Amino acid sequence: MALIKLVRTFAVMFPVVVVAFSARGADTVKLGLIEPFSGPIAAVGRDTLEIFEFFANEVNQRGGVLGGRHIEIVPLDNAMNAEKTTQQLRKVIDDDIRFVSQGVGSNHALNIIKFLQRHNRRNPDQAILYLNHSAVTTSFTNELCSFWHFRFDANVDMKVAALVTQLGRDSSVQKLYMLNQNYAYGQAFQAAAQQMLAERAPGIELVGDELIVPFGKVLDFTPYIAKIKAAGADTVLTGNWGPDLVRFVKAASEANLDASFYTIYAGIPSSVAGIGAKDGIATRLKQVTEMHENDPLYDQQPAELLDTYDRWRQQTGKSIYSERMRWTIEFFAAALDKAGSDDPALVAAAMEGMTMDGPAGPLVMRGEDHQIIFPMVISTMAEDLERPYIYEGDNYEVAFATDGWIMSDAIELPTSCEMKRP
Amino acid sequence: MESFIFAMFNGVLYGMLLFLLASGLTLIFSMMGVLNFAHASFFMLGAYFAYQISEGLNFWAALIVAPVIVGMVGAGIERWGLRPVHRYGHVAELLFTFGVAYVIEELVQMIWGRVPVPYEIPDAMSGALFTWQGFDYSIYRVFMLVVSVAIFVALFALLTYTRIGLIIRAAVSDPIHVATLGHDIPRIFMWTFGFGCALAGVAGVVGGNVLGTEPAMAIQLGPIVFVVIVIGGLGSLGGALVAALIIGIVTRLAIFYDYGVGSLVLALGLEIDTAGMLRDFTRITTAQVAPVLPYLMLVLMLIFKPRGLFGTRDV
């Protein structure tokens, strides 16, 4: 198994190099993908690239865009260093790439938004459009909103709105404990949750509200678990991700804490792998996503989409996790065709207000702030499901089962965006 | 009072885990003078080997075999890597171990992938041993404590009372005389380094399933291990133990007694401005800064007592 992974590591690495240096045909529409392809979280960047290339290829196989042109994904490594993201944007300009995508890390997204705001104002003939597939800082579609930025993921406030709505429905939730990472994202999660709990679930008592030093600095979560237990909480709400989530959940399980865990990111591959079936099920671990493979609506999707999913699983040995990345490609392709041009300004105009069918309701790219709106689903980790979670060929034996859908009207939040259009 | 004792007990549990992590590092430093930057990487190797072995056999086999393999790897690195570098002095050694840390991290990612591996606490020990203040202590927590104490006692006895310990200590202070007596100094150093790495391996086996086994674990654990040995005094085994316990207890107390800066200022009878420039500062609580306290202690220690609590060497 280890050897297979070694081979696979190389197999994944080589296309990055090969594609990066392949001949740049004039007939392709290039989409630069700026993500970490090296360094400690390169796995996330490579997963993203694999999804983008797969679904861009799907569009190309269907006949491409703009009457036969292909979408070409150009990977650009930022090594999770915000300065390198800026360097890669300069390369994007030099190589005359007019569309970029990024999503891992809101600080990188902020860099791109600010950089392009300035660049596009000064160089309207060489404007670049940014498709944000996963960076969730709410202000990107509020006070920092930009005509050149489109977001295909729900922002933090929307995800919290979905989680809190579900908390309000769950009659077993009486006493809630919040624990978040003490930096921009965790604080935004905390503030949104405080406000929405008061509005949407006033019956729930908030018995603890804690911020921790983020990014793996906390090695041992047992004192926090002891505080949660002492506070008598029956439910935990956390925006934690990475080791801060994995260690938190494992410590809770080890101490037999009898509480449900409401999270955003429990379902990403590294979380599922790190937490494992036993601890995830013991803590009734929940996630909020745009879709998951074991939802009853899965089989009701169009037959060709289900075929595509099957091919994805066979080809990559991975479960479907990020629908939002597929949506990014699909919206991009549709907007190119609708605009009838690869001029970023026209493509951006075409994308405003665009809708597509989602699994539980329409996906709407709201024109006023470029924030996508769609129904979200809360699900809990469980065993014995039809499609257990697979990643790089390993079967984790668990997956998620639906608790309930939160429709768009409960997720759509007002925006303070005052968009300046060119 | 009972919650104070509760916090103290948790602090001791956590402190002993830190000691376990730092024991091999302080051994290598005190016996060889080598500041091994790759120490946390050997810890990571221990965790990954333990995962692989416990997949095939079981946890107990991993507890024996994984540290031995890590020790052999460490000895090999000393023999063919560190020894040739030794003559260029401590800075070269330090840079060498720095490089080794990166190489190990990349190798681990190539072999086991970049996502965490599911290395779990053995089922037999995941049950609760006792419950205190409504908090279940698993058998495994106590097992970790026992392993840490056993390692300290064994190390202390080995260095103080055995012939091997005597030779090792003599080889440090007076290598020429020891060599004249017919002892092979490079060989002693090789096995000391290997043994220190094996201790990191033990910590990896025991701690990897609690902390999570992933490629970034070495980078995350590296700094705190250095804090332990610097506060304790470079090269002092007892110092590392005391420092680890102090860090464990202080951070636990800070989390349990969650005082805010604002409330402390009010308690001193001073007026406080909660809306002005110091707004964010007054909202800080001790629980939020708990993981940073060890580094504050490190800075203060270097200013006021650069040799650490029980150190005999300068940093």
C-alpha cells in the first residue's frame, strides 16, 4: 500500500510539471489555478488540481466552449505563501492568462482581489477575472466586493446560518459550547454564530464560547474537554479545521464526552483520515456541505452526471467531496458561451445572475455581490452506508448520512456590497 | 481546591508527555553536545512505523519494534552523516540535522501520503479507567504516564549507576582519556545518538495516536520540545523533567482559571478603557494565550538565567 502511494505521489506530481510546460495552444481558454502544490499542505492543492482538470476535461469532451475551444488548467504553485501568490499573478499577466482560480486560504484570496482590483483598473484591456472556489471570508462579497471576483462556495456566515438553523431544529440541543480558532476566520465564525443563535435558536443556552491559538499549537485538548463537560454542554459548535479539529474531536472521544459536534470541515479528506471512524461516530460528528454521496437526492441527479461521478471515483480512487469546484468550471464554461467571447469583462457580466440546477434546488450566482446561493445539507458521520468514503484508494469504511437540508431562503443573507462596475 | 488539584493532575499528565518527547533530545545534547533539530522528525517516524506495524501485528509489537527501527535509522544517520560533519563544529552539525528534518518529512509524505494516517489508540486501552469530576480518564492516558515515568527512572539509573553511563559521561568530559583506555568514542556516540532517536521513537509510538499522525506533526512539535530542554537547562535530564511538568501545569491552570486581562486590571482597582485602542488587549483571556506561555517562559529564562533551571552548559 505504501509503495502504491509512492508511485501515486510521483504520478500526481508529474502532470503538474508536464502541463505547466506543455505547449500553449492558441485555441485554449486558460484558467490559472493558484494553489499550494508543494509544502506541508500540498495535498489540498493537488486534490484541487485533479478535480479542476477532470471537470475541465469533461467540458472539453462535450465539445468545449466558444464553438470548440478547450479549457486548459494552468497550475501555479504558491507553496501556501501569500507573497508567492502575488508572484504567480505577475506570471499570469506575463503569460496573458485572463482567468484565475484559487480557494485554499483567504489571505491568498484577499491578495488576489486587491491585486486584480488595481491591475484591472490600470489595464482595462488586460483585465483578469478571479473565480474563487473555496475562500470563505464573508467580507469578499460585502465591503471588499469586487466586480472581478466571483465566489462559488458559501461564505462563513452562510455556513454558520445553515449550522445554526439545523441546531434550532435539533430538539436534543439544549446547552451549546463554542470553540474556535483565534484568527480572522475563527473570529468571523464566532461573531456570526453569536448573532444567529440569538435570532434563530433563542432557546439554546450558550454555556461556553472559547477561542484557541490556531494552527496546531494546542497539542492536548483535554482541558477544553473538561471545561465542556463541566459546563454540561450537550452540543459543540466549532469552525476548527486541520489538526485543531482532529485533536479536538479525538480528545473528546477519548474522554467519552457525550456531545454532538457541529462543524464545517469534518468531511475533508484529511479530517476523515485523521479522526477515523471510531472517534467520528462517538462524537456524532457533523458537517455542512453543498452535497454528499449518500444523500437520498444523489441518485435523482441526471444520469450523465452520475456516470461522470462513477468515472471520477474509478479514475482517481477518491470520493466526490467538492461539488463547488465542479460548479466553478461549469459556470465558467456556461458564461464563456453566453458571453460568446473570452473577454473577462463580458464573461463576468454574463456570470451575474446566472443559475444552474443543483441537487436540491437552483444554484444562483447573485449579481449584486457575486456570491453563489444554494441549498446546503447537514450530515453526520455513520457506518454501513452505500458509498463509504474513499481517498487515494483507501476505504475509510465511514461516510456521512443526511440530517437535513437547509434551503436557500434560510441561507441567503443580505449584502453590504456596493459594486463598482467598469 | 478540588478543581485546582484536577488542573494539576492534568498538567502532570501533559507534562510527562512533553518530557517523553524531550528526553531523547536532552540525552543527545548532554552526551554529545549535538542540538538535534531533527528530533521531532524521529518522533514522527516512530508514529508512522507504529501505525504500519500495528496495522500488520498489534500495538505491543509496535511499542517494541518501532523504537528499535527508529534507533537504527538514527544510528545510521550518525555514522554516515553526522560523524563526517562533526569535525566542522556545532553549527555544521546543527545545519545537518536541520536538513535531515526536511528530508524525513518529504520521505514520509512520499511513502504514507500527505493526509493523516488513521493510527488509533488500541481498543483494549480506550476504555475509561476512572472518572474524576465527570471526566473519563482512559486507560491509555495513564499508560502514557507510566511509560514516561519508567523512561525517566530507567534513563536516570542508566546514566548514574551503570558502567555504560559512566563511560558515556566520561567520554563527554574527557574523550581523549577514555579513548586511551581502549573505548571507541565514535562508536559510543553513534549508539548514544541512536538511543536518543529510539526514545523519540517511543514517544512517537505512545503519542502519535493521541496527537494525530501526519506529515506536519514534526514541524508542530519541534518548537515545544526545544522550549522544554532550554528551560530545563540544556543537557539536564532532571531539568527537562521539571521544565516539562512546569509547562504542563502552568498551561493547564491558565486554561482552567480563565481570567481576562480586563478583569485582572479591574481587580487591581484601576480604570479600564474597553472601547479604545486597548480594546483587543483587554479581551484577551489566559486560556487564549495558554499555548504561548511556554515561549514567554523561554524568553524570560534566556534573559534572566540563560543556562536554564539546571543547566551546566550555555545555550
